Amino acid sequence: MISNSEGSEFFTEISDLIPERFTKLKAGFRIIAGFQLSYRGLILPRIRQHLDGLTNISAMTGQSGGISEQQDKTLAVSKDTTAEDILTALEIDYDKAINTIKPAIEELLCEPNEAAHAMVEEFIDNIIRQKDIQKEWKNFLRGLRPKIWSDIFGKKERDREMRKQWLESVNQVTLVNQLESFNLAQ
């Protein structure tokens, strides 16, 4: 196995394993590893535009304003305004906000999936559909065969390593025997 990680960490680790000479393959893994989809970046700006009308701070100028400056006010506060009047006005404004935001949120429901789908298609374009990418895959995977397919290539690699150790041992014994023969001859 070449990685135990999941998600973007997996793609980052694979990208790190890919030598720089496999530029197309490495770029494909870097693109998917760097993909981030966040609430703050995608959803919050869309919701925020609907909430800005509920504040007493102007979104355009950043200047503090009084409640009387709001265009669509539910309640004109005066000295006769009761806590119950304010609560009712807040509930009305809350319902307005929910009814305004709900269609925007429902529109957004599919956007994260669409963004993820587009990124996966981009990844596939980069690591499968590019010209000459099979050559990069072949050369990259050749060096990782024992790790990826350990049940098949791992045994061959272990056998090769064992043969190498045996040959080294035989060469050492031969060398020792030659030295002993040389010493006996003197």
C-alpha cells in the first residue's frame, strides 16, 4: 500500500510520490489535492446579502445608522413601544429573512456537488485523458509495483532480494576461501 491517508491528504501524498519528470500526472494530483470547498467561500456570501437588510449598519458604507434609516422597517420605535411590540416585529423580520434566504439556500444545495463533479472531471482530464499520460502512469507505477500490488509483485521483489543476499553471501564465502587458500600456500 502506498498510502493510508484519505481525502485530500491521500492525493497530496500521491503527488509527493510522483517524480517531477512526470509533470502532467503530478499536476493532476496537485489540482485535486488543492481543491477546497468551504461554507465561508461558497454559501456565506449568498446568505449574507439577504441578511444585510436586517442590520442597522449599512453594508455599502459601513456607517452605523439608526433604525429610522431602514427603508423597509417593520416597527417605528417610539417611547410608547413595548417589549411585546419589539418581539412581534423581530418575529416578523425573522420570518421575512427565512422566507428570503430559503430559496437562495435551496438553489445552493446542488452547487457543492456541481463543484465537486467539475473538479473530479478536471482530475480525470489531467490523469487519464491527456495525450501521453499512459506513458507517465506506466513509468511511475513501474517503481511502485511491489508496494501497490504486494501480493503479486511483492513476492517477486522478496525473491529477488533473497537471491541478491545469497549471491553476496556466496561471494563472501568465496573471498574468504580464496584468502585462506592464499594464506595456506604461503
